[in-house]
Amino acid sequence: MKKRNMIYAFLLALMVFTVSCKKDAEVNKDTFKIENEKVTATTQSVMITGSYAYSGAIDGITLELGRQTDLMDADAYRTLTEDTDFSVEVKNLRTNTTYYYRYAVEYGGKNPYYTDIKSFKTQEYNLPEVKSVEVVSVGVNRAEVSGEVLGDGGGDAVTLRS
């Protein structure tokens, strides 16, 4: 009888322990949401900013970025996170190229949660547009023309005008 009571007490304690244990929250598409995402791509870089909504704590967000739709060629870039806002800038991209990306959300030492894959395209590079205004002088070995830079072509800013 004493042995049976001990078994019942053990089973009751086990049930109370099991019911009282709270399971860690799982990060998934129902609990973790990217909001206010802004993707600004230039000819050779991208700046991605936004915020996330999640009721628990996360350890960090990493951007996985590549040119293949399955991200098998992806590089990882750690985002800068402040409260629920995040940002990441990636440079040295190829011009006029489609890139694919997703976020890897790290939490509680578990395997990361991956968001859906999205894409953006870097801008095409064009030569700067220049308008000649007037011929100032012409010599045997030189000519001087004044002009105006109308646009940088989407690349680096025009810094030298001579």
C-alpha cells in the first residue's frame, strides 16, 4: 500500500510539473513579422531598414543575400538592431542584377527561423549626362568648352569637372 501511494504521489508530482512547465515560444510566421521594410538599391549597394513585431526576445537577425533563388550562394550580413528597428547595408553588389534575400532570426540558442525569400534589383549603370554650353576657345593642341553635368547616370556622384 505504501509503495502504491508513493507511485501515485510521484505521478501526481510529475503531472503538476509537466502542466506548470511553460514551453519556450517558437518564432514562426504567425508570431514574427517584418514591418515597415524599406529596400533602397543603387547600382552597387542596398540599404534595407524596417522593424519587427514579436512578443518574445530574439538574439539577433541576419540577412542572407545571394543571386540564386534558393540562396545556395548567399552571404550572411548581421543587421544592426535597436529595440525592434533594424538596418543593414551591403556594398559591392553587381549592377543591374537581381538579388534574393531572407532573414534568419536567432532566438534562445535554437535553430534560426527563416522568413520567406524576397528579391530586389540593383540599378543599371549609365554614363553621366553632360550638356555642352559653349565653346570658349580652340587652339592647335587644346579646346576649352564649358558645360553642365545634368545627371550622374545612377553611379557614383560626379566629383571632377574640368
